[in-house]
Amino acid sequence: MEQTTVQTNSLNKENLNILITDPVADVMLNTLKEKGFHVDYQPEISKEELMKVIENYDIIVVRSRTKVTRDIIERGKRLKIIARAGIGLDNIDTDAAQERGIKIVYAPGASTDSAVELTIGLMIAGARKMYTSMTLAKSGIFKKIEGLELAGKTLGIIGFGRIGTKVGIIAKAMGMRVLAYDIMDIKDRATQLGIIPVTLEELLKQSDVISLHVTIGKNAKPILDEKAFEIMKDNVIIVNTSRAVAVDGQALLKYIKSGKVYAYAADVLWHEPPKEEWELELLKHERVTITTHIGAQTKEAQYRVAVTTTENLLNAIKELGVQF
């Protein structure tokens, strides 16, 4: 499809309008205003309201709540930059933006440490049945719940990027044997860290714990599908802090109920909030621990995300020829 170039004639900071549609750290707002930009901060704006006003803005800044869909992009005739204060672009129609010649900026890596720490926490929560134990304790029932140790177990990491790599390093320090699989060539980097690069099938066969750290489209085929579950060891623990669609949810429910999956601990759901019957049933299962997509929700990470996104946004504005 032919790409349409965004017009930037006579653009300067006085006539460049920025709309921020999700909550962001103050450092972003303050920096943009200090640079002399006109910023409208509407962190609770609805899609209907956004559709009405987007034509007035050159830049939109979002986090996860706002979905920058094709219809919004097409309505935003002045749009030149879409900024995502986060590490991924799942909520932005990148194809539609590219067709319009709109630049997209975001903050890869800014919340890595927060996501890594949550992953390790969920791994421990699944192994020690912490959800069940905490539920009993809050009900006034002090019954001892037997769990599993992670030391000596084999961890399989699917997706050996920034987050997967740091999870592997920490897991090794905890006494785990660590395997890693990625569609990219990770052999040298993994080997240098004492982590064993393997095929996906080898990982599924050998792992006591599987941790997912992948980027996958919402319509993509699950990595952990029915066939993958059949290959896995009994009593496997699965941790997912990346994308719910990387797992076949209905197959997961089947194997949780059968006991083959010892625990599923995740920060993501197929629908947030859940709406499918199988999803609700899975959510209620005692060996399923779910957090509310809080991987990047730490004070430190949100500050880094805001700073990095702001820096990348300012660089993109300079590329438009705007002086400030």
C-alpha cells in the first residue's frame, strides 16, 4: 500500500498540540510544558470523546488503556507522532500508522526490572501455593499448605530478551538449572551466562517450570497449545508475564483440572477483565494465581518509562524540524 507522508509545513512548538490520554508520571507533563509545548492532559477520555477531538492534535501519548485504532488514526488528520509510555505496541495499529507516515515512539526496557521481579514472585507464588495459603489465612484458617522448592528444578525460558535473560540469571542464583528458547540465535549469549540454549520441544520435555517472555500478536497461534501441554512434564508450573494469547487458555484449564499443570501464575489474561466462561473458571481455580497486569506498575518503572518516552518523543519532534 502506498505510504502517505504527514505534512509538517510551518510546524513549530507554538502550533503543535499534544494530547495525553492515559495517566503518566508528572515528569513527562512537566518536561513537555517546560519546553513550551501545548499539552492537554485527559487521562480518562473515552474513545467516543477521543474520536471527536483527535483531529486537533499532532501528537497523542498513551499507555495501555487507550487503544489507538485505525479509525482514530484516520480521524487524526494532523497526527505526526504516536507515543506509547510503555514497552510494547499492542494497543496501537502500527500498520495504519505506517501507512500515514506517522512515527511511533515508546520505551523498550524501561520497566524490565519490575517485570523480572514480578515474574520471580509469581514463580514462587505458584510453587508455594501462596494464593491458597493467603486465602485461608485471611479466612482465619491456619492450615499448613505443602508446596514445592524451586532450587534444583529446571526452568525453561521461552523468549530470551531483556526480561527473559534477567529472569534466567536470578533463577540460576536460586539454584535452578536454566534452559532458554528463542526464535533468534541466542546460543553464544546464553552459553556465556551458563544457560542452556535448546529447541522448544526440548524445553517443554525437560522443564519443571516454564516462563513466557514473548511478543506475540493477538491473533497468532498459541505457543503453548494442546500439543505442547502433552509434551510437558507432569506437575509443571507455568508463569506468564508477557502475553496471555501465548497460551491456549482452554487447553490450560483442561490440564490444570487434570493435575498435569501444578500451577499457573500470570500477570495477563485473554480479556481484561475476563469475560469467557472458561476464563472465569480458570481464574477461580485454587492453583491459578493472577495479578492485574501490574508488571510495569512500580513507582520506579513508571518514572523511567515517562523519562524514556519523553526523551524519545522530544527527539522525534526535533526530526520534524521543530525547534525548542
